[in-house]
Amino acid sequence: MKIHIMKKYILCLLVTAVSASTQVFAGNPDRAGGAGATQLLINPYGRSAGTMGANSMHLKGPEAMHFNVAGLAYTERTDFMINQVVYLQGTGVFMNNATLAQSLGNGNVIGLSVTRLDLGNIPLTTEALPDATLGTFTPQILNLGAAYAKKFSNSITGGITVRLFSEGVTNVRSSGVALDMGVMYQTALNPKKKIKKEDFRFGIAVRNIGPDASYSGSGLSFRSINVATGADRRALFASQSYNLPTLVHIGAAYDMRLDKTEDTYFHRLTALGNFNYNAFSNNITSVGLEYAYKETAMIRAGYGIEAENTTDDNSRTQYNGYAAGLTLQMPISKSGTMLGLDYSYAPTRVFNGIHNISLRFTLGNKKS
């Protein structure tokens, strides 16, 4: 009975994902740039940023919540990450994120994430006082995510994330809800080796599905005083609703073991690929490579190819296309508890690029 329910769950996720991807791919190109809540697209994590998202189906643990939540199901005990993004260096914009993944046993994992975008202090001006003598204000942009992922077998995982987002200033705000879901399949392409490991992964994920949102607040009103009659009236301007930045990831990853003997796994080289169907921007194909030594030191690089982009004038992203990064992690206890540091950099067409820094704490499984 349980197997039957799991199969129905996986089928529902796949049907929803494929249906959504068809709608996204068939979207009107004239809608490009028309979505709101685009902070949902900014990647706060260091490993995936270093491959331009090409490793979307290679991610396991908390970081999987951004691309394919199905990877969250591989959390064995507790994973905690603190992430910061220096966004378009020189603008003073930062993104701060904290993500927790907790295994509940029997292949069930929950995840929580909090993301805040810091735009700094902006001078406050009015039509009557345009010289910025009224102090400053700070926009508030916050995303909260709650996820559940399930390992149905050694090969199949699935998951779902609910995100609440809020953005605005003192007198104008907007909020809404977005849904992510994904499935992942992994298998061993070389099952005859002495040590059998799942070396191939494939998956599909849909992100930012949800109802349209709009702005509201007293800042959308206008006060008018009739000089002749003294009539004081206030008119409210309705906000046009906006779509969420829906997109679909379809990706794959393949681990190539470079050791001379089959009983050791010191050297790993992974080929990565991801295709984005974007409803409000050009589609992007990302490819990348990651090399790991004993899973303690890793270097990676990726390149994103934007569809219909022949010149910088045609581009609808700020990226130049390529990114690189590295990871250093080591055990800090006899139980196997790991402490890791991820860093990535991606140059951009304006300002001085994007830096991602992640600190990761993974609780070990072994008894001391």
C-alpha cells in the first residue's frame, strides 16, 4: 500500500512539473521583464553559484532548496548553512541567508530557510524637498521557506517547498506565496564495479508557482486640495498585479571516478548540465565541471549560454556567462561532523561581479 502511495506521489509531481514547463516554454516573449518578486531568483548558495546553476541536480542537503528540493532528502542528520551574497559589488547590496535541513528518519527531511535582501539606506526625498534632507529609508525584502522532501528509494526522491515573500517600504508593501516542487532520480551506470555507487542523477524542478501579487498601502494614494473651494480629497491608485518569476530546471550530473583502482574513491570529476525554461526571460543552458579530492577539497566552474543573446544589448541577465568557485571542508569531530566553506565568483556586465560565501555545518553519523 505504501509503495502504491509513493508512486502516485511521484507521478503527481512529474505531471505537475511537465505541465508547468510546457506553459513556461509557451510563454509570450513580450512578457520578458514583466515579473515581480524577482529576488526569488537570486541564488544565495556558494556551490551552485560557482557553476552558474549547472549542478542543480547534483546538490544535496540545504542548498538543494533553491534549485531542486528533491536533493534535500539526502540529508542524513542535521545540516545548517549561513550564506552571504555581495550582489553587484559596488552597489552596496547584500543578501543574507540561513538554511536548516533536519532528517526525521525513514527518508523524511524538513528544511527551513530565511533570506533577507539588504539594499542599504536610501535618501528620502519629495517633490517639495528633492535635496535628500529628510533622512533615509530602507526597503524590507524578506523570503521565508519551509520544505519537505522524501526519499522513496535509493533511486527516487521528491520534495516540495512553500515560500512566503514580502517586500516594500513604510507605506507600500507587497506579499505573496510561491510553491517549488521537484523530483530526482539517481542510479549507477557502472553497476559491475567492486564498489557500487550511484553516479548518474537526473531531475526536473518547477519554481515560483503561485497566484499573482500586487502592492498596497497609503503610499499609493494622492492628496489633492482645491485652492478655490478648499476641498481636501484623497485618491487611491490601484496597483497592477504582477506574475511570479516562474521557471523550470531540467538537469543531469555524472560522476567520473579518476582513481586507478576500483576500491578507492579519492578523485571525482563530475560533468554537470542544466536547462532553464524561463517564463519572463531568455532560456539559459548551463554546463560545468566539478573536481573533488576525497570530498574535502573541490573546485568548480560553469558557463551559462543565454538563448537569443548575440550581443550584450540582447542579454536579459547581468552575467557575463561564466563563474567559478571552490570548497574546503573537513571533519571537526570523531563522529564525522563536517565544517565547510564555499566561495564563488561570477563577473557581470555592470559593476564588479557577484560573490557568494557559504559556511556549512554538517552533523556526523558515526558514534564517537
